[in-house]
Amino acid sequence: MDALEDIATERVDKAWAAISKLQNFSSGTQKQIYVELAQFMMAICCPPHGNADSERIFSLVRKKKTEQRALMSRKLLSGIITIKCDLISRSECCFQQTVNSSVLEKARISS
């Protein structure tokens, strides 16, 4: 019980580091039991230092949903932004995309 009391008085990051090292001895193996939980909690403890990512998304939305496109549905806008972000993450441009004939046929029918 002393180990748990020591963890409770530690800084949050040190406490989760200690929790990640706890082992289960009852099953006959010395397996660490809270590794994933501790990694998740450490990620939560490290918030981003700025809001550049969210500002970038707002900028993309402003550029895509203009006055001429005021009636664009959220679903379509979300799809456009998702594709754009995926292309950016892979360092690709839209003209490098290849589209199969079934997608083109569905687009033709829907318009």
C-alpha cells in the first residue's frame, strides 16, 4: 500500500510513469499491466502548444465554403476537407489522384 501512496503524492507525469511499470505477479509472469493506459494518460498530459492546427482547418473551411457555395451541405464540406487534409498529410496534390470509373459514374449520376 505504501507504493500506491507514494504514487499519489508524485507529479502527474511521474505517477503515470510509475503506474506503467506496475507488474502482475499473480499470473506467474511479470507482465506490466497498465502500459497502454499510462501511455494514453501521458498523451493527455501533453496538450498542443498552440492552435495552429485548428486555425488551419478553419482557414480551409473558409476557402471552400464561399458565398457562391452557401448551400453546400455539411457532409459534402466535411468530405472535401477530409480529402484535402489527407492529401496534405501525404504531401500529394489533387491532380495526382486517380479516380476509378465507378466513382466517376456515381458523380455523373448524382449531378
